[in-house]
Amino acid sequence: MSFDEEWAELRAAAAQRTAMRLNSAAAQGGGGGGTSDLVVNRDDLGRIGNDAYDLRTRLSKDGDHARTTTFDAAIALTNGEFASGSALLKVNDRWNTHVKTLLDACSQISNHLDYTKALHSKDDVRIGGEMTSISKLTEYLK
């Protein structure tokens, strides 16, 4: 096989892989062939949201476990003119910042999944209503 033939074959194969697909998805993606492209399993969303909520609850308690003790130790070391006092205070502040960031992230995950579930359910109802009116219209046009 010459270079030109091989190059043409590779270009054709690449064009097939990247061609626009209407009403289907790649077989390995689970869609196509008349099935839905978007599949959301509410049980999976619920478990992920619940895990994020549980993690946030545990983190808010366990992440704050040594905050007051560490702060008191940092102040005592600083008042005792130890250089490690200000360093420990920086560590304490940094830790609190990171814990708050993680708590916010867990809240966003949990809240977003709750919102997504509710929105998806509303979309299902709306689409079902639209499909019903289309099927009625189709009956009248026969």
C-alpha cells in the first residue's frame, strides 16, 4: 500500500469517527439505536448527594475538633515569645480556610444534585405533556 492510499484510508476513518451523529450516540457510550442519550439514575444521584451531605456533616464536626485548642496553644506560644506561636497560628488559619472550602464544596455537590433531580423530574413531566399533545394532534391529522 502506498503512502497516499494509506493516508486516504486514515483520513476516511477519522472522518467517520468525527462525523456528526443525529439521534444517536457512540455504542460504547450506551446510547444510540433509539435509546435515550441522557440517562440519569435517581438512586445514584441520591447516594452521591447523601454521601456529600454525610461528609459535610462529619467534616464540620471532625475538622473543627482541634481548632480552639490549637488557637489557644498558638496564643500561649506567641505570648511566651516563641517563634513557633505565630507559625502555629498561620497553620490554624490555613486549616480553617481549607476546612471551610471543603465544607462549601460538599454543600454545593449535595445541593446541586438535589436541584438536578428536581429539575429533571420537572422536565420529564413537561416533555410527557408535550408528547401527549403531539400524539393527539397526530390523531386529528389522520
